[in-house]
Amino acid sequence: MKNSMGQALTVTLFGESHGAMIGAVLDGLAPGIAVDEDRIAALLTLRRPAGRTGTARREADHFQIVSGVFEGKTTGTPLCILIPNEDAHSKDYAAVRRLARPGHADYTAYCKYHGFEDYRGGGHFSGRVTAALVAAGAIVLPALQSKGIYIGTHVRRCAGIEDRAFGDLPADVRALSEMPFAVLDTDAANRMREAIEDAAKDGDSVGGVLETAVIGMPAGVGEPWFDTVEGVLSHALFSIPAVKGVQFGAGFDLADARGSAFNDAFTMRCGEIVTRTNHGGGVNGGITNGMPILFRCMVKPTPSIYKQQDTVDFFAKENASLQIAGRHDPAILHRARIVADSVTALVLYDLLAMRIGTDWFMGEA
Amino acid sequence: MKNSMGQALTVTLFGESHGAMIGAVLDGLAPGIAVDEDRIAALLTLRRPAGRTGTARREADHFQIVSGVFEGKTTGTPLCILIPNEDAHSKDYAAVRRLARPGHADYTAYCKYHGFEDYRGGGHFSGRVTAALVAAGAIVLPALQSKGIYIGTHVRRCAGIEDRAFGDLPADVRALSEMPFAVLDTDAANRMREAIEDAAKDGDSVGGVLETAVIGMPAGVGEPWFDTVEGVLSHALFSIPAVKGVQFGAGFDLADARGSAFNDAFTMRCGEIVTRTNHGGGVNGGITNGMPILFRCMVKPTPSIYKQQDTVDFFAKENASLQIAGRHDPAILHRARIVADSVTALVLYDLLAMRIGTDWFMGEA
Amino acid sequence: MKNSMGQALTVTLFGESHGAMIGAVLDGLAPGIAVDEDRIAALLTLRRPAGRTGTARREADHFQIVSGVFEGKTTGTPLCILIPNEDAHSKDYAAVRRLARPGHADYTAYCKYHGFEDYRGGGHFSGRVTAALVAAGAIVLPALQSKGIYIGTHVRRCAGIEDRAFGDLPADVRALSEMPFAVLDTDAANRMREAIEDAAKDGDSVGGVLETAVIGMPAGVGEPWFDTVEGVLSHALFSIPAVKGVQFGAGFDLADARGSAFNDAFTMRCGEIVTRTNHGGGVNGGITNGMPILFRCMVKPTPSIYKQQDTVDFFAKENASLQIAGRHDPAILHRARIVADSVTALVLYDLLAMRIGTDWFMGEA
Amino acid sequence: MKNSMGQALTVTLFGESHGAMIGAVLDGLAPGIAVDEDRIAALLTLRRPAGRTGTARREADHFQIVSGVFEGKTTGTPLCILIPNEDAHSKDYAAVRRLARPGHADYTAYCKYHGFEDYRGGGHFSGRVTAALVAAGAIVLPALQSKGIYIGTHVRRCAGIEDRAFGDLPADVRALSEMPFAVLDTDAANRMREAIEDAAKDGDSVGGVLETAVIGMPAGVGEPWFDTVEGVLSHALFSIPAVKGVQFGAGFDLADARGSAFNDAFTMRCGEIVTRTNHGGGVNGGITNGMPILFRCMVKPTPSIYKQQDTVDFFAKENASLQIAGRHDPAILHRARIVADSVTALVLYDLLAMRIGTDWFMGEA
């Protein structure tokens, strides 16, 4: 389905970094969901680069919802949200059009689109397109919250510096929702910022690991084959630019463990069935078990660096050398985390609507 | 779409561990693909438990193709392959029907299917269903090979023992295709077997990491948003029972690296555009770049262990203790690797057919 | 998606007329639906040719449900139903393999499948495959009835003879469910049978019009664009072999009317909103309005006739003459009507499950 | 899939009659298709009401393509086309919000969207949304023509007046492409215009039948079950507001014929396999046979009439009387025909891209 995802709720993205607009269409929303434009703006701000850890490109992300909302609430018909591109310096890119930036999609886009791609600023592959994804997520996040489902992502690791593990999940998730730099431990946050600035000074970049927690998901959601919760979530998460790994629960960390150590023992707590540990990340056999859903995304270091790099001229098919100009982030994890939240929200909304029906999220008239 | 995957080629699985049959329907196959039943049987044998490292349950996996093949070749209409269940001891399971086996889907199946699920032997969640997936993969693997695309998976890590890294890929992939225990280094293989037997003696189990290489994929396949190669592959790979993490290229291993170390420099080799390293796993921006596709799956230790375990009775909603009987594998990685090959083959066939048209894989009349 | 239809409930068909088996997989069924094998057998009997108005090919349609049912009820996992082919005379067809039977799919199958198609008895295009569709419908029809939704189809017109219009719908629909020859007016039924026999004597065939009524559908189901009730139903109905037209409500009959005559005035009846007439067939703007859904399918005369016909040899690309042998129906409407019921049931089940959630049809534990 | 259609090419519509904008996203277009904005404008003009036979609402349909086009050609990434709403009189509608206009979707929208729908001017159900569909069609029509595939629709019947049948198809299709009032016979055209004006004088409306011809489609496109050419086309055609019937070839007109009269005899003509008649409408067994695809759509009379009508107040659940004000067409067939062309183009593009690959329509660099 290409640039769309979801069944009961389908999200379609469009737009290029230096085109007129980017945007998203959400089809299948329940009617009556209150749309809070301030909330959308706030989430878009969390995604935007800011301060010394971000690119110099600053866009206010003025958005417009042109359909699917009436008198402040969703109508249930497709909602289209548009974000104009305002601050694009296209000529930065024309000079290097035929040189494949390492780690970027220039060459693969050329292979796929045969030279017709809009190559400026990464075109449709640009991280800029995630603004539309965040806006889409901002529509459904409150609907999930109205059902007691909360999502929070922190930078678990960046440039070798580790944040503390999740502790009191409801408190941590709440705290993250307001943090511009989503690291739970203040000291770790400061050291990460320094490491990012150090990389920037070297004309280099860093990456790391995002960790997401979802609390409040009911048990029994997902499918045994193919549309497992892990499968559907990872499908979407790998669309976040630079994500190269996704693991649920303990994942690779406990690859060497024995079953007796890995298995999450069930037990009763306050009349509810829970597990003592959560190495499975809240999913058994592809289906939620009522525990928090926990997963991590590995985010590779930003491929745009200012160091001289070896590459090829793919028009001439010959070796070349590349010095990237323009404006680029030395790290994107702290911005990507709100994209992870949004993608997660869109996927979970869809899974719930498939199971419980499209009207489950409907607000009151 | 639940128990189906794929667009141009759709695979649908059905069956329960202790029902009459399991099977798969493949819809969208090109006409004229030669179907080699010996090949299917050979791949099913690789999936079957064998020797001291496998469960005592032995089934010959007699299969029957009941549609979509005529005079030894695919017709282009849906191919249904059936595998009868022959050796099922159903009464082993009835006694523990209300006790949630830790790490298994008993409780989540109950939440999803409200008690109507066939609970015997894991029912539709059973690893047994992967036999149908392997049979399906065995139909398309030769079609990919006829286009120069080869897939191989080895046990990269098991019980803390590491196999050597991939070296000469064409040779390694060829070697793996005939190994019953897919470990490239003989010494590592022996130590892994010992570790599995040790775990079995302790009534315990082990897991590890599978590593897959795909050679020969053309550049330009995949989509920038949502249907990225990583996203589509991981969606399917998480259906392999016990897989809890998927990473492409260097993945989590290079989470601490800087961009200058992670970026794969492009260079010319024999007139072809290649990358010097392959940290990206052959995919840039969701699209193949012509390099080998490399990924790893974390496989958790088999949840069925013979030790006493704490759990709950989910009918009574009270704590309970569980001692699993029956026949179970102390490790499944060495069997799951052929499932990983099959899933990969089905996904890549679909991506190629979407791009190049459904007849690309057609054999000669 | 080719040989599948439906979103919340997906039906996949497979099989060829002279292959080993035909069958269907239903994925997305609610758990707990009682499966009545006698009912399935009864519906299959209504589809089977019988007496002087049917072909000489008689198959008992022994079926086997091999997955997705446990202790007499659906489990919620994919249900696969198999129907072996028992009475196939393959050599009847080999002689005419290269001659395109007019009105049949021989030539188009050859164009699509490049000669790899199983040509015997129409292969995958055979009306025989509708037995699997009827079996699939027989699984969901009782689930719809448990919600008060009933479906009935009669032969509205055959060989120029008209049945009476629907009158008391609940009574008519109930009566149809037990009629082997589904014509409401006895005299019309007799004259239709005669006309069919007359055509048979002439080595010719007849067609006509089926009319279907659905009672009990709630208002508010369907989508405004693309997945209109009319669009989704017609998509499926055109799969019934020989259907070449579908119209809802008055359809083509009132093409010359003015709006003031066509519009269905709303009015209150017993506290319910109804329409006085039902020219719209129970659908406004693609969405059910709570009135009976009414539609008609034009079924062309059976293309298999015993008269000498002009055609081409598509191997040699030259003109040829064809005399069809084998066993064929002089009319199929009276058999197709149960296929129309089944297709309608599968589509409505899907629309309802998408709207209300997959568990709506769940039986009681 | 709700407001989307297509697999290889997916079209998503959004927008309400009196919202900010309507639009469409096309995902899956081949790269390199020349986008001719004058052509889009010309087709939009053919859809717009004009002269005495149209509504008084006149909008220039200024459109903007905001993504997916670079340097005048498609990039292969999603193309979003926006059409602002400029001339909406919203207060005309507020007064009658709770009264169900007969033949309209007011009541069914209320049932589906629970009162959250944008009711102004029919909201998302408005014929206005077809402007986006026509714009989408205008992108792919030239791509089809570059492959020799041409589509033309005429008003075959209106208010009981019949146009002449298609004759020399290439000439007729070419002629239709430039006609503002698409009737082949000038005398019939004049009488239809008179009949429409007569209806308008009476505050009433008329409907009729559209007939479409597609020439140049290759044989072998379509699927035997479910995704038949008839099924996929009808699915989309029923989205055209007011279409209540679709028939292929002779359809209902030959419901009384015998097989010997209905069957299209194959014969050789200039080395090509053709049929002597075309009662099957160019489709056998759901698959194109290389003959022109012929079908008709029944378009009911415009439900908006100025006569007093009985209806209900669906808030109060009581009988009411309604006098529609506002601006409305006494007939829409002559405008809908360009919508039929567009829908047909989008569907055929998709079927061809699925079969031959997404790049088949790619222009030259």
C-alpha cells in the first residue's frame, strides 16, 4: 500500500521537502473526536529543531486542516491536514544532485524513480515529511488518552550515554509529554546534549536508541500470524527515517538467556492478571497481554555530516568526493521520539478500531 | 489483514496444531513456475525437529498441493498446499487448559477469542503452522533463484556462542542451503549443540540470534513511507514464533557510532555502484541499493520448559503452579532459520512483483 | 486483491474444476459462531444441478472443515473448508483445448496465464468453484440471521417469463430459503422450467434476472466514496459466473423517470423512519437507510450450448468451428441464486464487522 | 478501504462541499508522466455546470498540485491535488439540517456519523467532490492514451430520449472528448436539452443512462474471482453520485436471449482474434478479451427538486414537509460523464500497473 498504512484507520502521507506543501490524509477516524489545534502545534514544536542541538532550518509549521473537521470535531470523513513549506533553500542541493550522499536515499531514489524524483533536500524521503506524521498522530493521541491509553518515548541511549530505565511508568510517561529533550535523568540529558554538540563541532553526528512505553492497552489485541502487534508496529516504525532496528521487551539484550530466565511468570495483582517481569514487552503470540507495551528503536547517526566523504557520481558512474553543505542536525533522536509516539498512536488506534469497531473512539455529541 | 500477507502475492495461513490439517494459499503467483515437490519435502525436513536437539514429536509432513498447479507448473491461479496433522497427542494439553504457560499465547488467545480458541498444543499459534509457511516459501524460492536472488540464514548466536560472521556470501549462502544445523563455523556448531543439550538436561531452553543474507536483489525496490523494505520484512519476520527483535545491517551494534563511522561510502567496483561497508544492510531510505540485504532476528528461548513455573489459572483468576509435560524443543533457532528464509522469499517476491509486474517470474512454456 | 475479498472478513477461493479439490479460507470470523454442517450440506444441495433442468454431472459435494472450528464453533482463526472433486471427466476437454468456446474464458485465460492455465472444464473459472463460495456463505448466513438479517433471492425473470414482484418480504424470504427452484409464483415457475427444457431440447440455453432482498440491515452501514454498499456488493456479485449487470432498487427500469417520481419520500411508521417507496434499494449516498436492500443481477444465458459455433483456434490463430460436448446446464439462474445469497452474506458480514467490530457476531460461550 | 481505491495506484478523496478545500491524493503513479495543467483545467470545465442546463453555482475550480510533480512531470511519489471551495452559500442549508432530503444522504450520514457530519451542501457526499476525482483522472488519462487506450462516455439516454448507438468507435470517442454536451446525435442532443429545461421549469429533474467505451485495452487483464474487470469497475462507478445500475455489454437488454444469440463468436480479423458481436462488453470470465470494453451506468434523476416533498425530521422523529432552496442541477448526466471517464481511467491504470508493473506508464527522461 505504499505511502499509506492502516486498515480501519488509513494514513496517507504526501509532500517533498522543497515542494509547496507536505500533508497527511486520515481516513476512518471516528466522528466526534475533539480536534485541539494548540495540541497539534505543541507536538509539531517538539518535533522541530531547536537550540544548539538542532539544524538552523526553522519553520513554524503552520498547518491547516482542510477537511474532515466541523465545529471543532472530526466528522468521520477523511481529514486532510496541510503544512506549507516556508523556508527552503533549494539551490543548496542542485550542485550535488548527481552525488550519492552516503547513508541517504539519493541513489536508491534515482534507481526507483529513474531520475524523475524531486532531489531537493531529500524530496519525499526528507525527515520534513514526519511533520505530517506528527500532525496525524496529534489527532489520535487524545482519542487514545480518552480511553486510558498513554504513550511515551525517551532517548534511552545517545552517543553511548544511557538514560535511566523506565520506573514509575504513568509518572514517567506524563513527564515525557512535556519535555523538549526527552531524557528522564537530568544528568544523562546534559551529557547527551554535550555529546551532540561535540559531534556537531567535529562536523559529525550521533545516533542511539529510543525506548517507548504504552500503558493502558487492553489485552487481546493483535493477530497471531502476520498482523502481530510487533509486526504491525515495526512495519510503521521502520518508516521513521534512520530507524534500523526494532525490538520488543528485552529483545537482543536477553538473546543469551535461558527460557527459565526469559519467561514472564503470570501472577495476580489486585485482581488483575499481570506478569512479574515484562521481557516480552507486553505481547505474547502477537497479541497484547494487558501489560505495558515496551519497545526500542535503534536510530542510526544522522547521515548528513560535514566531513569530506567518498562517494560516486551516479550519472557518470565514477568515483567522487562530497562535502555536504546546507543545514543539518547532528542528532535527530530527540526529535524523532515524538514521531515514534505518533506512529505508535496511529497503529494502536487502527488495531483497536479493527477489533472494537470504528465508532469506539467517538466523542459525545 | 490478519492471517494474510502480501499484495501482488498474498499468502494466507490456516490450521491448528491438533486440528485436521494446516496449510497455505498463495494467490498471485506467476504462471509457469516449476513446482518441485522433492524440494518442498527437503525444506520441510530442515524445519522438522531431529536428533537430540529437537522435540520427540516427529511428523513426516506429507503435503498435498490441491490447486494452482497443472502438469508440474503453477497455473497463476491460487495454489493451496495442505499438510495433514498426523502425530498429535491432544490429551497432553487438556489438563493445563486454564493455566497460562508463561511466554506462550494461551492467555492472550483466551483474551482475543473469548475461550473459543482451540487450545490444544498452542492451536493456531503453534510453531507447527510454520510448516505451511516453509512449504509456501519452497514454491517461490526457486523462482527467486532463477532471477539470481539467493537467501541464506545462519544461527549467528545461540546460548552465548557466536558463529563466525558472513564472509564470501555466495559460498556461505550455498553452504547453508544444505546444512541441517546452519552454523558456518564447525566448532561453534558443536558448542551450540552442546549448549542446547545442556539446557535440555536442565529442563530448560535457549535462544539466540539468526542472521540472514540476501544476494542478488536489484536496486530500487521498496517504498519510502510505510512499505520500506525494512518495514515489510520485519512485519512478516515478527510472525515467526519467538522473534522479538529485528535489525538491519549493523543495527543496535553500532548505536553508539558517529555518522562518519556508520555511513556506507559509495564506490565503483567493476563498473558497478557498491558501498564499501554495509552498515545499512542494503537498504537506504527504505529502498534496496543493490548491496546484499542483511538482517538479524532475535529469537527468544523456547518458552516451553520442564521446570516448575509460577502462573495463573485464568478461568479462576488465581495464582497457580505449572509443570509442562508434552514434547518440546530446548531450542528452535536451527529450525526457525528455514522459516526465516521462507518468509524473506515470500516478501521479496511480492515486492518485486509489485514493481516489475506479476509475470516477471513466469517460467518458459 | 485477486481471489480474495473483504477486509474484516476475508474470503479466499482456490481450486480448479478438474483438480483435486476446491475450497475457501475465511479469515476474520468472530469466535463462537455455531457451525452447522447439515446446513452447509443443504445449501450446497441447492446449488447442485438436479433433475431435467440441470447438467448430468452430479457430485455429492462432500466437504471437510480442516481448521478454524473447535467443538462445533468457530475459533476466530482462519477456517478452511475443502470440497474434493469426485466426478470429473477430464478427457472431454482436451480435444477442444485450443478452440475458444464463445462466451467462456478459454481465450482470456490463455491471454492472462500464457498457456499454463488448467484448461480442463474451465479450470479456475468453472462455476464449480462457486460451491466453495456457497460453503463459505453457509458459515456466515446463520450469524447474520442471529442478528435479524435475512437474505433471499428469486429468479425474477427467465427466458422472458417474469416471476411476481416481492410482496410480504419476511414471508417471501422465508419461503425462498426452502425452495429448490426459487420462483415465488408457481405458474411462473412451471413456465420457466418448460422454457429451460425447451432450450435444452434445442441444444441451447437461457438466462435472466435474479432479484435479491435483504431485510434487517441496520441503517448507517457503508461508505460515501468507493466502499459504497452498491460498490462493494457489485464488486462481489460480478464474480458470480455469467452476471453482466447489477442494479439497485429501480435501477434501469426508472431511467426515464423524473426526480419527483423517483425520490423515496421519508415517513414515520410505528416510530421508525422508513421510505414510502424503495426505488433507491435501501441505500442513499452509498449507506444503508434501514429499508430492505434490493438489487437485481442480470445472468447471461449459459455460454455452453450444443449448437455448432464459429470460433478461432487461438494456438494457430485461424478460424475454426466448435461443437461442445460434455455435460452442461441449459440454465444456471436457479442454481446461481444461492451463490448470490452467499456472496451477499459475506459482503454484509464484512461491512458490519468493519463498523461494529469483529466480535459483534460472537456466539455465547 | 473507505475513501480510497486501487492497489498499484491508490486514489484517496477528501473534502466537503462547504469546507476549505476538496482534493485527492494519487499514490503509486509511475515517475515521468507529463502533467498538463491546461488539460486538467479543461476536464474540470467539462464537469462544471454551465448554461441553462446547470446549477447557478459556478466555481472556476482553481486547483493546485502541491506534491508529486517536479519540473512538469510526476516524481512517482504521492501526488496531492487541492481544489479550494470558493463559492459556497452555507446558510442555505442550516435551516433544513434536520430534514432528510429524499434521495439524498442526509439521513444515512446522520446514522453513520451520529450527527457529527458536515451537513452543509451534502458535505462529503456532495457531487462537488467529483471535481477532485476528475482532476485525478486527468493525471492518468494522458498516460493511458500514450499506450493507445482511449475512453469516451456519452449520454445514451436522458428523459426517455435515446442517443444513437456507438458506431465508428475511435471517431466517436475522439468527438466526445471535445463535446461539452456529450451526445453523438445532434438532434437527440437538442431534444435532451429541451427535456432538461422542461424539467427545470417544473422544478423537477431528470436522469438517464451513460454509455462508456474503452478502446485499446490489451487482452488478459483482470482476475477470475472478485477482481473481475466488471467487479472492479462497478465498485468504483457506483461511487459516482446517483449511479444505481451498471451493466456490461448487452446486460439487462438481452436478459431474455438464448445462448446462441448472446454468445460472441470469435473470428480472425486482419490477423487478430476478435468477436463478431460484443454482447459481453469486452470481458470474458472477468478478463479483457481485447475487444472494446463497453458498459452503461444508470444515473437516477437529481434528487434535489424544487417541489414540496414529504419527509421526516430525523431529530424529532416526526413527519415533516420540505421545500428545497439553493442551487441545483435539473440533470447531472452530461456532467457525470467526465466523472465516468475519470473513474474508468483510474481503475484501468491500476489494473494495468498490477499486471505489467508500476513503471509501465513511465515517460521518457
